[in-house]
Amino acid sequence: MRQATTTATATTTTIPRKQRSRSFWVVLTLMLTLAMLPAVALTQQAQAATGSVFAATNDDGVEITYKVLTENGTAGTGTVQVGEGVNSQSRAMAEDLAEPLTISGTVTKGDITYTVTGIGSGAFSGCTALPSVTIPDSVTSIGYSVFFRCLSLTSATIPDSVASVGNYAFSSCTSLSSLIIPDTVQSIGNNAFSRCSSLASAIIGSSLQSIGTNVFADCTFLRARVLRDRGEPASIYLSRA
């Protein structure tokens, strides 16, 4: 009896060239997408952090509110402003401090060290017992009504880093007796120093490009003189008549 022999024939399937090319690009796109996910997550995290508000205690034990302006989680750095800066009532301190205040140039939260680059609107508005304040040389802008009606404020050190002073920034600081605005300041807002009735002298630096209305309104007996030295840009000197 003859034994039947069965021969299996292997079948080879050939994938068309166009389909292979399409599959290659699908795989490549997937790999690139997966590689980008960490960077996208970091970007979303930074965007979420921008605008957030937190409180920190300075070297003098005073709790101050800060608002995040920028953040780089990878580098562990960022920038903040003092106070939320929403409006003229956005106080950065819960207490009415009756001792000199020094604003720190940096503040740390978690793994991020932030540089203080601005003072937001109303940060110290109505702090009637505050006698003096020192602003760090990292600050570039002083916002709207920051020190409005700080009745006991006798001195405020404006550093060479500041480029702008906002509307009503020091308005109604009735104890402020002298003022030096550095050469870096390019703009001063409306009524910035109005009703500073004790102001005896003020020097405005030579880089000023824009000055608002009524900047020194109701600053009794102040007058302005322009100082020039060998053709250098003018500074403005104000003193009692």
C-alpha cells in the first residue's frame, strides 16, 4: 500500500512598498510624539504656575504675598512681583507694619528660586505706619498706588534698576521729605508723587522720557530747576522755593 505524502508549501506575503513607507512614517511620528511628551508636560506646568500666588516670610519675619510672572522648572528659576497687583487694594501684607521694611531680591518656594522684578499695584497701599522701605536692585517696575497713603513713610530707596514708576505710586505720602529718582527711570505716571506735602527736594534722573500729569501736584512750594553739566543730559532738581 502506497503511503500518501503531503508537502506543505510556505506562503510568503510581500508588503507593497507604499504600505511599508506609510508604516515607517507612522512609527516615526509615534516615537517623536512620545519623546516630546516630557517637554510638553513641563511647558504646561510652567504655564499653570504663571499667575499663581504664594506667601513667603522675609528675613525680618514679615509674611509677604508674591505673584509668579515666569517660571523655568528645569532651571529652578523664575520671576515674581510683590503682591497680586490686581488693583489699588491688593495688599501684599496682612499687617500694617510699623518698622522699616526691606524687600528681598529673591524668594524661594519649593525647588524654585524667584527673582523679584516688580512691585504690583497696591502692594503696600494704606500701610499708614510704615516708616521706610528698601527696594532691591532686581526690581524694574513700581506699579500703580504701591505706596499710596503711606502716611509715615519718610524715605524710600529707589534702586538704579527701576525703569518705571506707576500712577499714584507714592501719592499722599505726607511724611516723605526727600526723593532721588535714578537715571534708569524712563517713565513716571500721573500723580506719582502728588500730595506729598512734606517733600522738600527731589532729583529726577536724566533718562526720563515720559512724565504724566500732576506728578507733584499739591507738593507745597516745590519748584523745578534743570541741571546740566558739560552738555550731559539734563536732570531735574526740585526744591522748596
